[in-house]
Amino acid sequence: TSSVSAFLLNRSSDLDLHIIQRMINVQNISFKYKGQKALVFDGFSLELEENRIYGLLGKNGTGKSTLLYLLSGLLRPIQGSVCCDGIATFKRQPELLSNLFLVTEEFEMPAICLSEYVKLYKPFYPNFSDEVLQSCLADFELPADVQLGQLSMGQRKKAYIAFAMATNTRYLLMDEPTNGLDIPSKSQFRKVIAQHMTEDRTVVISTHQVHDVEQMLDHIVILDQRSVLLNASIQDIQDQYTFEYRTPQQMDDSVLYAEPTLQGNAVICRQQEGDAETQVNLELLFNYKTQAK
């Protein structure tokens, strides 16, 4: 009996370890760019779990893009560690790279047809799905085999995002993915992400365009000068705050933050017992957290 109990205990520990490692772990990192004195990160830590769509928000210069490059292993911290599923990202091991894809804000694509591009890069991603690729292209209203060199910037971005989704990597990092997209394309982008989100996938979207993505995010991380101002799920935020509009006569001590608008004062209040759950106003929340620090 004791040996069985010991086996089950060890097995449970192994499973717990597996669960813990199925995440991105940033532990006490410091980083600065060569030739610069100022640190971008200093003693910074963060954990990103699977089955989440994270919104990574912050003012210019707070390290959002730098963090994505550290997560993908394209940059290496001076101190501390960045691990993905227990593997140090800077090592750029094939096992890791086959399960991680970074969509950069600016990128180049060769002047070849998409089918040639797929033929070149598909072998690096063992879970690549031609079916997902064709579905995304259809959602973006792109031909099945476009000539990449003939596309506008917005169309190239849509083709690149379609390829990124088709890789079926466990981790998908996206830096300002809606920049360069028109209004219909932004709606198509949200549809593409929602349709191809799976339980074992983690998507991290760094953006200034919060209105483009706020309805699809389920977790928010707000950075500010090397620190985390907020790291919470949308549900936790809704449990803690209400977002509403009030007239000047309705302003009272329950208001934590307010901004004047044409509809009245947009306010954040502490959630009280019996209050109805409200939709998160992400821009208002961002302003509250960055100004109240």
C-alpha cells in the first residue's frame, strides 16, 4: 500500500510539474539594449498560462515589444530567466520554436506566391494545418494562392496572420497585429482568432488599439516602466469594478476614476454587492491604472 501511495504521490507531482511548465515564465529579469544606459526591465517577473488570450498594454517605451522578443528568444535577458514550458527561450531549441510563432509589427515577405512560402516554412511547424490556412484566407477574403509581392501592406499582414494561425503553435505572440488593417479587416481578424483558439493555445497581443481587440481578450496585463500595473482576467476585473456613465449630479465617493465624454462622465466604480456585471471599458481602465500608479 505504501509503495502504491508513493507511486501516486510521485505521479501527482509529475503531473503538477507538467502543468506548471505548460506556461511562459519570466523570472526576475533585467534587460537593456546595447549602447543604452537605461534598463528596459529591472527585476521584472510575469507568468502567462495556457488557454488565454492576453492583451499586453502599456504606453510607448514600457517594453511591450521588447518583452515579446524576450519571450520568443530573439533577445536574451542580462539577468534572470525567460522560459517557455520549462525551456529557456534564448536557446532557440527546435522543440520550442516549433511551438511558438511571433507576428512582428513590421516584417518582410518574399515576392513569391503563398503556396511557395508555405512549402518553404511549413516543415518547421509539425502541427501546420492547410485547412486552417484556407479558412483564414477565406475569412480575410484573400485568394487561396496569392502573389505576396503584389499585395498591399494590409493584405500582406492578413496573409501573414493566416499563416501564423495555420502553424497551430501552442504560443502565438502578436505585436500590433491590427496596425495597417482597415475596419472590415479588423473585424475579420477578431473572427480568425476566435475561430481558431484552442484549449492548449496561448495568444499574447501587444497593442495600442484597445478597441480593436477588447471584446476578444480574456486576460489583461498592463506594463509601466519595468513593472506590472495590472495582471488580471476580464472576469476578475468585472468582479472588482463597474464601468458606466454618470451625470455630474451622480458623482459620489464610489467613483474611483472618471473622464468627461459626450455621453456624460465615463466612470469606474468599485463593484458593490448586487451590482450588475458591466462590460469592461479597456481604454478607461488603462487610463485609470496608468494615472493612479
